[in-house]
Amino acid sequence: MSTMWHGCLADTDYFEMRSGGGHDYGVWVTTPPGHDPTTTRAPAVYVLDGNWAVGLTAPLIITQADPMQRIQPYIQVSVGYAGEDAQHWDRLRNRDLMPPGEPAAQEVIDAVEAGVRAGARTREEADAYLAELRDTHADAFLRFLTEELHPRIERTYGTATSGHGLFGYSYGGLFSLYTWLTGSTLFESIGAGSPGVVSEDSRVFVRLGEMGDVLPATKLHVTINEQELLGDLAVYQNLTKNTATVLHHLTARGGAVTSAVLRETHVTGLQASFLSYLRTCRAR
């Protein structure tokens, strides 16, 4: 394992792994304080967007010792990008977290172009970002998580055989929804924070139509942010509107689905959404 990240986050190891598809990922593994795998085999909770999310979510592993609301033991596995790819995580996530064939919403394209005009992105950066939006492979990334990364985590950290979880936010939340809709059997609970269902033609709606009334038994917890709906950015307004439509479809069919509205913006909502997932799906 690389020593680069040792000491930056308590009880956290870091290693890099190349997928069968040739992509390089950075993986942070955070264990609970005092964790002893010889006496306690804890399940893993996979957290997406590790380059951004690890610093906001990994410290919450201390909730397992909270005497007022204890969370079930878990080992957090944060997955991001390594090497040269780390600086491009915000566009590479489009490739990995969006379902195959997911349409690029016009509101997202407009926001990227507005960033170029404002000087927040160069033309080259914007073109690279949009190219990843049009070539999406959440199916390949899901295979990497379940068939390549999880067996390594299982071997190295002696995880439990069941009880694993998945949490994603924004496009990571879209990936969480996609994973839930595929019926993946690895995860027993899934958190989808402000899922990026920006387009009314999202593959999420196509998959819902294909499933009929038979929904996965896996627990699904969805959060949205109040300020996304009340703000003046169309991309976030559409996200909350479409997510509400998804929730209506799921709860009308009696799915194992819970939800919460948080008093946050899209940027500030990640940590609150993860904590909501822990409290709802992983409380003792």
C-alpha cells in the first residue's frame, strides 16, 4: 500500500488499483477506532467520489461509538481516481457514474458552456467534460466495484459476508439508483443523495418501466436538498423534480424506500446526506 495518505485520515489506508478496463482508481479504506478483524467482521460501505467525499464522510465512522444513536459497525471504502486522473475526477465521474445511454441534459450542457464564458473552464476542459457525458459506462464501473474491488477488500480486511452498503451523491446518487434498479445482490442498503436524474428521458425512468411492480428488496434511502428546489438554477430544480417523480413511482409500488428533504444546497448536502443514510439504514 502507498504511504502517501497514511496519517492524513485516522485509521485510513490508501492504495491504487487498475481495473480490468484499464482505469486507475484510488481507494481509501477507513476502519472504526479499535477495530479488530479477528473478533469483529464488519461489512463494507462503499462511498463514491472519493477524491471529494472521503474528507467529508470518513470521519463520520466515529458515529459507531455515539452513545445516543449508535450506527452498526462498518468499514468505509471510498473510491476515487488515482495518478493523473485524480485532477480530472469531476469529468471522469461522468463516464463511471452515469448509466449507459443516459442522455446529456441540455441544462447541464448550458451550465458547462456558462462556465467557459465565465472563465471557470477552458474550452478544452469543457469539451473533455462533455465528451465523458456522451460515453457513459456505469455498468463497467459496477462490475469493477463488485467483481474486482470487493473481493480484494474482503481478502485484505476480513469483511462480513453480508450487510454491505453503497452511498453516492449527485451523479454518484444516480449511480446508486442505477445499482439499486439492476438488482445487484452485493448491497443490502443503498443511499442516493440528490441523484443526478436531470433529464426527463433518464434511463432510470426506462428501467422503472421495464421492472413493472417487482422491485428490489434492498433498502434504498434518497435525499434531496431544499435549496436545490428553491434556488434559481434549472439543473437543480429539474434534479429535484425528477427525483420526486422517481420516489412517487417507487413508493406507489410499495418498495423498501425511504427519503428525506435536507436544508442544504447541492454542494453542502453531501455530508448531511451520508449521515441521513447512516441514521436511516444502518442504525442499531
